[in-house]
Amino acid sequence: MDRQPRLVTMGPARIASLRKPGGAHKYDHGHAVILSGGAGATGAARLAARAALRIGAGLVTLGVPPAAQLEVAAHETAVMLMRIQDAQTLNARLEDARISALCLGPGLGVDRAGPLLARALVDARCPLVIDADALTAIGKDGALMAALHSGCLLTPHMGEFARMFPDIEVPDAVTPRAAALRRAAERAGCTILLKGAETLIAGPDGTCYRHSATGDRAAPWLATAGAGDVLAGIITGLIARGHAPIDAAATGAWLHAEAARLFGPGLVAEDLPEVLPRVLSRLGV
Ligand SMILES: NC(=O)C1=CN([C@@H]2O[C@H](COP(=O)(O)OP(=O)(O)OC[C@H]3O[C@@H](n4cnc5c(N)ncnc54)[C@H](O)[C@@H]3O)[C@@H](O)[C@H]2O)[C@@H](O)CC1
Ligand SMILES: Nc1ncnc2c1ncn2[C@@H]1O[C@H](COP(=O)(O)OP(=O)(O)O)[C@@H](O)[C@H]1O
């Protein structure tokens, strides 16, 4: 196997994968569900939901605890809501086979994330995008790590990675960093996207991609609160549309950085979903 990670580029096949064929209806483009934190902590999941909708998921639903329902409803219009109080309610909701991607972690709170993730790992029939507090929960609970499977995609920043894999050192240089990430993905049995200006993505089979937001593709304004929540939403939306987790991760990393570059200085996280339509139209999607 080639030990150098493949550079993510936006070629014709990737662009074609973003088009919506005429004649399809919303369920043909998938249903993404994103679990929200409680009252006062719904922003991260709302950012992810907006991004999933903008990237073309046919339906996006936020799973909210009842106490946060009004807060979320006051902000969202096209995004739908469902009450998800706890792991038991999640279990019942996941019986809907039309749910095609589930995202857990942004703003969820580590205590809420643990039991919800444990349930989703067993009951969800769709791929899982596991981010933020759900990653921290994995770092605290070996049983969650052991329950990860090939339908999972982990999207840690460096701090979250270190919590999950404290014994795996992450070197600065890309090639040894890719080797470290491959070891982690093999151990976890799932795909991992390690965020940063150099984003690396490794599958459990050793496949590895690199997305560079450096040089003439630098996107320094992505270093802003909530940018990672938006990335999780873009990737969840793409998976909901039918992209394989590793392809969704690679395409999502490219689109996320491109949106930041197109917006430019002054970017805040909520700008990213709103600039996606321009990114898509410039690609000819
Ligand atoms: N608008 C919102 O509602 C936002 C909510 N957020 C949520 O806030 C919660 C905490 O997320 P955070 O990522 O801030 O905190 P974490 O709980 O992951 O901890 C942050 C700590 O991790 C360490 N760290 C090491 N490398 C890092 C890196 N590359 N990036 C960031 N931290 C690194 C730092 O020491 C830092 O103090 C999550 O649920 C997240 O989704 C944030 O995403 C910010 C925006
Ligand atoms: N200097 C940078 N250049 C390019 N991309 C960056 C830079 N800093 C952060 N990013 C990107 O922004 C996102 C930040 O995500 P994360 O650290 O999870 O923040 P948050 O938890 O606030 O959403 C990641 O996708 C990361 O790759």
C-alpha cells in the first residue's frame, strides 16, 4: 500500500457526486439526524444541522431534549425537530429506516453524549458521525471505544484525539502523522478525520487522505469557534446523501476550507453554511 496519503482534490467524479439528479424527491437525498445539547447549548448542533441541509441532505432533523425545544424552534425553520430526551427515546426514533446518517457530539455535553452514543452504536442502522463531546466520552469509557464499528467516522481535533488515543504520539510531519492515524483507525475499526490546517483522514483498511489548507489554499479564519461543528454537519449531510464515510470526510474537508477561503477575513462559523451555495455553483454543481 502507498504510505503517502492521497491529496484530496475536487475532480470531476467528486463534483458529479454533489449534483442532485432531476426528478428525485427529498427522501432520495437522505435524512440526517443531529443530536443537540440542552437549553443554552444548542448552537453547535444547529450549526451542524444548517450545514447538513446546505450540502444537500433532503431532510435534517435536530434531536433535542424537551427543555431545549423552544430555543431551537426559535432559531430554525427548514431544520425539523424531534424530542430526544435520553437513550431510550433515541432507540425508538432510530427505528425509522429512512434516517441515513446520525451525528452525535457537537454541544452535546459529555454526560449526555456517553449514553446516547452507547445506544446509537448498538441500534443505529445508519452511519454515525462522532464529534466533539462524544469523542471525549469515548476517551473516558473503553466500552465505547470497543463498540466502534466500520460505520463510524470520528472527527477529532488534536485535543480530542489525545483523549482517545493517549498512547499514540502525533508527530508534526505529515507522513509519520498519517502512520499514527492509520494505527488509530485500525485500532478503532473505523474511519478517523484528524482536523487541522493539514487534515488527515484514515480508514481502518489503511486508506489515507490528506487535505492541505496551507499555501495558496490557506484558510486561517477557520480557526474560529464552531468551525468544526460545521464540518461535522457537512460530512453528515454528505453521508446522508449516500457518500461513503471516507469520501464524505475528504469531500467535506475540501468544501469546508473552500467556503472559508471564499468568504475570507471576518469569517465566523455561521457564515460557512451560507457560503456553501456559492462554492457549489463555482464548481458547476
Ligand atoms: N457555538 C457553539 O455552540 C460552540 C460550541 N462548541 C462546543 O463546545 C464543546 C467543547 O468543545 P471544545 O473543542 O471547545 O473543547 P474541548 O472539550 O475539546 O476542549 C478544548 C481543550 O482541548 C485542547 N486542545 C488541544 N488541541 C486542540 C485543538 N486543535 N483544538 C481545540 N482544542 C484543543 C485545549 O487544551 C482546549 O483547552 C463541544 O461540545 C463543542 O461542540 C464549540 O464547538 C464552539 C462553538
Ligand atoms: N489554521 C487553520 N487553517 C485551516 N483550518 C483550520 C485552522 N484552524 C482550524 N481549522 C479547521 O477548523 C475546524 C476547527 O474545528 P474544532 O477545533 O473542532 O473547533 P470547534 O470545536 O470550535 O468547532 C477544523 O475543521 C480545522 O481543520
